[in-house]
Amino acid sequence: MILTTTNSIEGFKIIEYKGIVTGTSFELKTKFSFKTEKNKEITHDVISEAKEIAFKELQTNAANLKANAVVGISLDIETVNGSYFFVSVTGTAVNVA
């Protein structure tokens, strides 16, 4: 499946719009009392894991619509109650040829 933040895919033509799809993820945010390089690495890993889960859900939702690509993807990362990372990805599921 092709995933892109752009509204078109070079070399392909959008032949059918299937609809808006989303993927979300909550991951526990580790609280730190001081900053170290190790803590930055852990935080990066938590965010990366949350993004991966959200993108997998986005792809699953697009596949359920029988789409072969998602265009116009936007990504939003926020913290919720200081305890979780919330990741949301949204795009338009399409068929391209």
C-alpha cells in the first residue's frame, strides 16, 4: 500500500476515492524527574511505537475499503493528562493505477 502526505502520487492516477481513514494509538508516557540521553531515547521509542501502531491501523482501515493507497496523510502527536502519547493519523483512501 502506498502512503503519502501529498494529494497525488507521481506516476499514478487516482481512479477512485474510497473515503477518509484514520488510525490512532495511545502509549504510556514515562515520566522523568531529570533529563538524560537515555530518557530521550526511551521517549523517542515510545513515540515511534505509537506512530507505528497508528499507521498500521490506518492501513488496515484503508484495506477494509479495498484501497491500494492513502493520500493527504496528516499526523498529530499530543500528550494526554501528562501520562500518554496520543497519535492520530488521517488520510484519504484511494485506488490508484
